Amino acid sequence: MDMIATRWEPASLMYINTVDGEPNIVSESAIAAGARQGNDTYFLSAGGSSDHVPFHQVGIPAANFIRREPGTGRLEPWYHQPEDTIEINISLERLQEAGEIIGSALFDVLRKETPNLNQSRVRISDKKLAPFYNKGHNL
């Protein structure tokens, strides 16, 4: 998770980056959790310049969650700057939203008493989730 709670308003889309841009259990469970909670601000994309890369390289499903501006992919202007402080840059609402989505996704994957994503995987053909997997969409 990187800049998931930025207060910068233009960063309204949560990119879920997998190294190859292909869905995996991490991205699928997060997108499914978001859909259940009525949140459509998550988008799967390819991105290989963060801490998720070494996990991918050894075969462990991983993803990087980061807020960016739709259409440009720009990051907040204070990224890696001295002005990037908790006091001025954290949105408690966005932090809670990300925590609820990721917590819900983890619960689905880890619970044993009911079917988890290994038995009921999110499918790209699901019309409600298809926009998240539209590789032709330039966000």
C-alpha cells in the first residue's frame, strides 16, 4: 500500500498494480471487496516499480495499491518531498476506505468455514467488474 490515504483530491482512483497487469488473488479479492461495498474507484493496471515486485518474482501473488489521478496517472505533487507529512496529507476517510476494502478482502481469502476466492473466484466476465479489467481503457 502506497499513498492510499492521500488528501490530494485529483488522486481519486486506486490503482492496483500487478507486475504483468494480470489479475491475481490479491487484485481479485480487493476488487470484489470493493464491489460488495459499492466502491468502484479501484482499477487493475500493470506496474512493476514497487515492493510487490520481489514477491511476484518468486511466484507469490502480490499487488501495489496506490492512489493516482485518473487519465494522467499523476501522483500527488508532494510525493517524496519534505511537505509530505501526516499532518497535511492524510485523509482519514480514504484511509478508512482502504482499510475496509483490504480487511474485507483478507477475510474472504483467509476464512475457512465458508467458500473463499479459491472456490468462487471473481471472473473477468462479470459485467459489474469488467471495467476494472478493461486493458484498453487508458486511465
